[in-house]
Amino acid sequence: MTLALATDPTTVTRIEIADHVESAFATGAASRDDLLGAARTAGARPALLAVLGDLPDRPYAELRQLWTDLPEIPIAR
């Protein structure tokens, strides 16, 4: 990750993802579609939806498992 990526206001961050998808885990594991639905309901911007849409279609038991598939996403700006 470059500094430019981390400070770019259009960059999606792990904090932003967590804020928008945490409700998807309320009843257990969440699929990519569950994550996208939760993010849409929470008013996620298109860049965040695009990141989630690129995730593998598999169940995620907890939020932390997303980071394995999104290693390039910075924690914060």
C-alpha cells in the first residue's frame, strides 16, 4: 500500500467496510450477497459496494475473515 492510496478520500477502508456490514453477521455467517445487502441498507457508497462485489462467493463466519480476501484495503485513511 502506498501513502497515496491510504490518504486518497475515495479509498475504501476496513473501518468503512466494518461500519456498513456489521449487521450482516447478526445471525451468523454472512455470504457476499448478505454483505452487499447490509452495505446497501446502510447507505454504502458505490466504491465500497464494488469492493464487496469482488469478494469470493463464500460464507464469512466473522468480519475479520474479510481481511484475508482484502489484504490491500487499508485500516483507515
